[in-house]
Amino acid sequence: MARIIIFIAFFLSGVTGLLYEIVWVRIFGLIFGNTTLALSAVLAAFMMGLAGGGLVLGKIADRHEHPLKLYAWLEAGAGLCALLIPLLRAPMESLFAFIYPQAASQATLFFLLKFIVAFLLMFPATFLMGGTLPVLSRAVIRESSRTGFGIGTLYGVNTLGAMAGCFVTGFVLIRVIGVSNAIYAGVLTNFIIAAGAYLLWRFSVSMRTAPTPERVAEEAPLDHRVKIVLAAVALSGFVALAYEVLWARVLVFVMTNSVYAATVTLTTMLCGIGIGSYVGGRWADRSKRLFAVFGWIEIGIGCGALIAAIMLINLSWIHDRIFTIGPRTSWWTWNGVRFFEAFLVMFLPALLMGASFPVAGKIAVTRLQHISSRLGLVYFFNTLGGVAGSFLTSFILISALGTSATVTAMVLINLLLGVYLIQYDRRQLSRRFVAGFAVVVALILVLGIRATPATLFTVAYSHVEKDFPLIDYREGIEGTVTVHEQIKPFSRTKRIDVDGLNVAGTSFMLKTLQTLQGHIPLCLHPNPQSALQIGFGTGETSKCALRHPLADFQVAEISQDVLELSDVHFRELNEGVLKHPKFEYAIVDGKNIVKYAGKRYDVVMNDGNYAVATSSASLFTRDHFENCRDRLQPGGIVSTWMTIDLDPVDFAIVLKTFQSVFPYCALWMAPNCINKQIVLLGSVEPWQIDFQKLSERLAIPAVRKDFEAINISSVYDFLDCFMLDHRGIADISAAYPINTDDRPLLEFSTRDIRSRDFCAYINLGAIAARRPWLGEMITNLPDDAAQREKIENNLKRHHEATRLLLAGMVEAYQGKTHASLQTLMAGSKLIPESNLAREYFQRADLLGNELIAAAALDRHNLEAQVNLSRHLIGLARYDEALKVLNAVDARHASHPLVQYELARCYLAQGRVDSAKTAIQKATAAPPQFVDALFLEGELLAREEAFDRALILYEKILQIDPRMYEAHNAIGRIYRRQQQYAEAIAAFEKSLAIMEFQPAAVEDVGDCFREMRDFKRAISFYQKALAMGGENANLFFKLGNAFYLSKEFARAGVCYESALRTDSTNAEIYYNLGNALMMQKKIQEAAAAYAQAVKINDGEPDYFNNLALSYRELGRVAEAKRVFERGLALHPDSRMLMENYRGILR
């Protein structure tokens, strides 16, 4: 029982060890910068503290009578010392703020300084943690014959605890309680362990003394066998940590740049080592030829690493076969796939790495009396080797040799070390043999490295850019920078990525973003003289910024490789900006430069892009935004690039976080393409747009040239990019928390995996639903009244045009290409002098041509044929789509996607029976194909099989809760059944997912109108109008709601608005006449009734009211003629007859 308690305690000790490592690396990363050099300094300091503790405390433990008591004190001490980090964090930051300006330019000196500070702060805790294994080994291991079992079990239990600590910290603790509280949780755990160990020592007789009471005055000198095993274990540790770095560098491309991917990688590695240690301990006790066992384990590690390399080469292919994002793809599902892939690559070699430690420990522990000191020695050399392996691989080997060659070198080292150990086990090795073996090793390494193709892992580098072939890459210190180029028959596009995350490119959308980021803050600032840009990308933003008369411009870029590759591949965008006389750059973490550099700027441009990716998440915290704010001159502006294809919750968190620092903020996005890129602009002071100064800035020839390249050709086009003010941002984000360094909600986001296009669509809807009128923010218009009126009219035209362009973008995301182009054309016609919408139409033509070419190039390619058919369906060209689908290769004719697209065509053409057959085939194979199920539901609703349709829609929502169209379908059924409350509930569920749905909002208004809740009906109709649902029918409904609320004047205004859209609708004229009559405007009412009769003489009511209005005007003769005409057409109308008789009396 006592041993079980000890093992539980040591398991928990492992939990706290990894908890501290993960959390301290984050804290020091925020202080030192998230560069590889800074993080390596922290890890080196951490591991060297462990190594030192194992060495020194191991020797002390051999002389200590109560090792369990000593262990209790070590745990308590580690917990107390762990508190140093949060307690001394503020003084550390003050220290670095003081020395940063002087030391930052001295890279080596600065690295040493970081290492020393980290080492001194972490050393007390890590030193004590490092001593726990050798100290506890003396309390647990009692028999020489079971030394291997004892070492393996202890090391395994502790490592499995570390695995659990890694998992819990990475997946739960930081996300739930934050970084600081995670430390306190670790400290509390240390104290619990210490108390438990102390009580066990105090009350357990068997644990009160060491199991080997015999004392020795001096430890015997290390014999040759021990020296060999220490060298081997150091080399083994070197290779093991090298593998960890190398595998992580490749896995990030498939598993994505996420904190969870890093957690999965480390968890898997520790799991293998922990289990392997347990297994290795048993091997050690059963074998008498331990060097041979050690050697075969090393050969096994080399073979396992070779298999891992093969897996990495093919992992992209494997990933695509086992994982497809669908409606039910949860965050846990995605991480389950990550674990599977990590285990596939890492588990076997990690298992054997773990097995090597107890074998080495068994060899080194020649006498049980010295178990702690010898085990401390093994731990010391293994850890020291690991430090060297991690550091040299990150900073020298990958850059010098490349990832592929470095993997080859490590595999060969494992194999050759194994051969040497096996030979050493068989016979005494002479110095000549050792020298000769060293020469052979060197020769094999050289030949192996030279023979390894440098491009071995490049297939993984293209995993997320499958449509963009790799054309260049750099495996550098700060990550792998890749350049990709897509060449299609009618277009050519390049992108630059860092560790699989796109940071810039030449697509129209990215060029638009890069141009806006470089120009908007500098065009709006009253007099910008200095600017800082965090992140270089292609360099286009820097080029744009330097178009302005800045006195000082600086770029903070974390990777030298980004600058160099951009200079080679993106000169057409950046125009060689690296050679611009005012261009200055620093290779540094941008977070650090705004935190510590004393310099102030008029504009800070934050070019972090994807807010949930580990590499850029720290640039979206409140702490970072506060540091940016503190670097501003009075009146300064901060801008940040962001994408809208984040999960809507994460998108709202970014907005909330930004506004928490910059209360006067705005969201800008060019409506010149199907755009996913935005610029957030923030200031601590209220700001307005100086119209004349802005016009002057845009008139600068180089600035005008940049904007014309993205179809922005006037000041009005520029202002059309203004999407949200601070009120709209607050409205979207009000209910959400703030992202901080201590509570990094974005980096640790747990949102279910959804299509990024779907997320962009939802967020675009939220933006479009809240776009404000910009006029109130514009100042300094001309004094001349005519000029001012002209500008205001132009602003109104452009405001309405932009509303239509946004509506067209929403329709494009819905796949309604034909409707989208019609809406976009309507918007374009309002501003015929503008080229703002040109890209939409050019892109539609280009896309069609590319799809036709792709389908013609390979008629057996199902994806190409289906994509072309979808495009044609979106254009309402159903016959052509059917022709494409019916020509699909016979092997694919019954494929669910083909049958689904056929069903869409048939339904659009009214061929219901054919649609039913196709839907049955589409849903037969994959029963979770929700799009096909939705079509089936539409058919059932058409046939008024409402109960069956409702059951099907509920099934769809169980599969995909975000399918808002199913909620709308349910609402329409309830409405037809006159169950208005239930219908409203369904529509509101839909609107909670996708706000920008004018039709659904109108449906809610209809339901409230039917319930005679006219006030709410009016509210929803007005909201639908604000979203752009401006059509005659909606104005007519709003007018009717006002009329029934007895607000006759407002009803009349709505009817008149409806007639401006549709002047051929007699019923609108009739209702307008009624509203005017209620206002006693008899003459105008008579004119409206007359127009109603003129358009449609088939309604007796029209004749009746026209005649009555004439009577009220005293025009009795005309009233009689109207009655007579009406009766001639409607002789059975009692109303006409009675009123006619009344006028005759």
C-alpha cells in the first residue's frame, strides 16, 4: 500500500513538473519574446536545473537516513520556489524594459542574459524537482535484482504523470483557470504531495529508513562501463530531443499551427517514454547482457525513427483519407485525429527511448548503496544531452543541413550507437577499434547526409496549400517559410506561409488587404511622421506605408527568411522596399518591441493574421493592444489585420478585446471582392474623417496608383470600405469575454471545426446587418452649398451601392451565383463611375472558364465535373448543368454528390418525380448527407407532408446544429399551420446563427402581424429594410402594419416607397388611398384610387372607394359614373349597389 501511495505521489509530481514547464515557457515567452532563441533559453535553463538537481541531490540522498522525508521536503520546496515566477514577474518585466534598448541589438549577449535570468529564477524549483527521482529511488528500490524494475516503474510513473500534466494543462487548465492560477494549482499539488509523503514517512514503519542501511564512506570511482553508458545516454538524450524538434517542425503542417497540436505532440512523446520505461525496466532485470539490450534498443529507436520519417512523408495522404471536415466534426474529433497521427509517427520510437533509461540505470547502478547518486548521474547526462540536442537542432542543424538530412543524421547516430554498444557487450574494444569506428561513423554520417534529398518532407509543407504547388522554402530558426504558386489557364497566384499558416500573397483579396493596411491608418491620421509595422508578409504593406511622407518607418519581423523570400518572389508587389532609404527592420518578436522599446509612433500596424493560431494569437490579447496603445503619440492610430473566417465566437472575442483598449474603433473591409480580410482601426480619442485632407492624400500619384490596382478609384470608394463603427462592434461583441495573456481564450479556443467559408459568411452577415451611415463621421466638407450637396448625394449613392454589394457577397457565399451577380449589378449601376464591383464580374467569368477548362482536361475527375455543375446551377443554367452531370463517368454516376446536384436541377425545373429519385439515391449511401436530406424535406413540405418534413428537419439539426436553413424551413411550416409562436421561435434560432437574413426577419414580422402584434411586426419589417430587403412587398407590409396601428401618415410613406419600386401594383395604390383618406387628404386619396382602378378594374372595392372619395370632394356626378362603371363590371357587388343607391337619394 505504501508503494502505491508513493507511485501516486510521484505521478502527481510528474503532473506538476510538466505543468510548470508549459506555464513557465509561456510566461517567459511573454517577457523575453516568442522567438525560438528565447524559448530555447527558457527550456535549456529549465532542463539544466533538473539535471543539476539530479546530480547533486542524488549524492545527498545516498547519505540520508530518511529519503522519503527528504522527498517530502523537496516537493514542498519545489512548490514554494515555483511561486517565485509569478511573484517576480513584474520586476523581471521592469528589468527587461530597462535593458532592452541597449541589449536588444546584441543578439548573443541578449540570449545569455535571458538564459541567466530564466536559470536563476527557475533553478531553485527545477533543482529540487530534478532530485526527486534519485531520492525516491532509494526509498523504493530494495533489491539489486529488481533495480531495473524499480527505476523503470518510477521513471515511467513520473513520465506518465508528466504526460497527464501536459494534457491537462494544455487542454484544460490554461483555458479554464488561466496561466497564473495554473501555477497556483501546481503549487497546491506540490504541497499535497509533500504532506502525503511526510505522513507516510511518519506513520509507515517500512518507509522510515532507507532500505539499504549499509554505509560507504566514499563512492567508488566510475569504471569504464559506467562512463560508456553515461556517454551513450547523453547521446541518446541528444538524439531524442532532436527528434522531438524535427517531428514537431513537420507535424505542424498537417496538424496546424495550434497550441493543441503542440500539446498532442508532447503528450504522445511522453506517453511512449512512460510506457517504454516500464517495459525497459523488466527487460533490464531479465537480461545479463545489458549493453547488448541497450544497443538493440538504440537500433530499434533508429528503425522506429526511420518508420516515423516514412509516416511523415505520407502523413498528408493519410490525413486526407481519415479526416474530412463535416457538420459533426467537433473539436474533440479533430484532436482525436491529431493524437492518432502523432501516435502513428512518434509512439514506437518514443516507447524505445523510454526503455533505454532503466537499462542505462541498471548498468550504472553497480551497488544499491549508491543508487541515488548513480541514477542522478544518468539523469544528469541524459538531460544535458537533451538540452544540447534541442538547442543545436533548432539553431544549427536544421538551418545548416535541412530537416531531411538532420533526420537522417539522427537515425544513423542511433543505429551506429547501437552497433557500438552491442560490440562493446561482446568484447573489450581497443583504442584502435574505437578510433576506426569513429572514422567510419563520420564517413557514414557525411555520406548519409549528402545522399538524403532535401525535399523529403516538402509534400507535408504543401498539405494546407494543395492547390498551390511549392516553389521555394527555407527551413530556418523561427520556422519553415514556404512560397507557393498556383498557375491556372487564366490566372497565376503566389502565397507565402510560415509553418503552414498563410501570411500574405498576390491574390486580389490579399493585395486589397495589404494595401488597406498600409494606407488606411496613414490616410486618416492628421499628420503621420512615424510608423511601426509588426510583420512583413510580402512587403506590400510596407511599400504602401512608405508612399506617405514619413520621417521614420520600422518593421518588426520575427523571421529573416520571410524578408529574404519576399524580396525574391514578391518584388512585383513590394517594389524592392527592403532597399528603400527609410525602411528599417529588426528581427524581433513584435510583441516585445511595443512592450519594451521606448520609442513612440503615430501609427502602429499589427499584422498578426489568424487570431487562434499559436504563432499569432499573442498579437490579439488585451495586453498586447495596451502595449501598442502605450507606444502611440497623442492622436495616434493602431490598426490590426484580421480575417473574418474565424468562428463567430472567436471573431466577437477579438472585437471585444480590441475595443476594450481602443474605445473609438472601426472595422474596414473593401467591398471590391468576396472578401475575408478586414482591418480594425483603433484610437483612445474620438476621431473623424477630414474629407478634404483625405482627398488630398488619395490624390498623391503613388497612393492613387495603389488604390486603383484594387479598383478603388475615388474618395467615395475608399469610404465604402468603412463597415462598422464602435457601436456596431460593441453590439456584436457585447456578450463575449476579453482575451488576455493570462486567459488566452483565442489560442485555446475549443470551437467545433467548421468550414472557414461558413464562418466568414456568418461574420459577414453580422457586419452587413450593422453597417452605419458614415455621413456623421465626415468633417471639413466644402463651404459651397452646391458642392456640399453633391458630396452628400454621392455618399448616399455609395452607401446604398455598398449595401447591395454586401448583400451580393452574402448571396455568393450561399452559392446563389446568379442572384449574387444580379444584386452586385444593381449596386454597380448606382455608382457607374466606380470600378469597385469590377472584380466580382471578372472573377465570375474567370472562375467559369477555369472550371470548364478543369472539367474538359480530365473528364474522369468527379470533383471537377461536380464543381462545374455547381457553378452552372448557381448561374441558373440548369440544362447545361444537367448535361455536365449526365456526362459524368459511369463509375461516378450514382455518387451522392452527382445525385444531389441532379436533384437541385430537377427541383429548379419543377421535375419533382425526377428530383425524388435523385434524392433517394443521394441519401442511400451516406445517411448523414444533410444537404440531400434538406432537399427531401423541401419536397415533403411542398406535398404538405408537414409532420414528416418536421421530423426530417429535426434530424438534420441533430447532425448539423448550425444549419440555419433547417430552422427557417421549420418556421415556414409552422407559419403555414398558423402556429405563429412556434414559427417565430424557429426563425429566431436561425437568426441567432446567421443574422443577415432579410427574408427570415420579414417572416418574423409576418408572424407578429398575423398575431396582431403590430408593434413588433413593424420592428422586424424595419430591420429587414435596414438589411437591404427593400422591395415593394416589404414596404407594403410595413405600411399595412402602420395602418393597422392607426399610424396613417407613416403608412402612407411606406406605400409611396413601395410604389417607387413597383408602380404597377393596384393594391398598393388602393391602400395608399385608404391611408390618405384617414388623414383627410381626399384629393390625393382620389388620385390613388383612380390609379388603382386604372391598373386593375377587377376589384369592386377600388370603384367603391374612388366613388366615395369623389362624393367627399363634392364631385357627385363623377362619383355616379364610377359607381355605374363598377356595377357594369361587377353587377353582383352588394357594396357598390348600396352605396350607389345612397348617392342617388
